[in-house]
Amino acid sequence: PLFHQEVQDLDGAKNVVLDFEKVEYISSAGLRETVALYRAVSANGGAFSLRKVAPKVMDVFTLTGFDKKFEIRAD
């Protein structure tokens, strides 16, 4: 619910960088919110990226194919 509210607060944002440094697990709901934010930012013509994604979370993005859609940065 907290992540959902944070995503809602970004409504209309053009450029978003999500720092995943402290994220050790992503649920299907978290993945859904991340995808919804990506779509909203893309629809606004903006840039969307993730940074500092833990290996286990990266595995989820790879398995779902979102690693090909999202810009994922190490820094």
C-alpha cells in the first residue's frame, strides 16, 4: 500500500528513477505498480529507470522480460 501511494504521488511525472538499493524482494503487486509507473512515465514521453537492483529482484525482472523494457543502472 505504501508503494502504491508513492506511485500515485508521481502521477504526471516525466522522469523517474527508482532506487532499489534496499529492496530485497518484489511481490507481484510491487511488480505491477512498477510496470504501471513505467507505462505512465512512458506515456508522458519521459524516462524511467531503476538503480541498484539486488540480484534476486533482478532475477524477477529477467524472468518477466522487464529487464528489456526498463533501463536498469548499477549506480
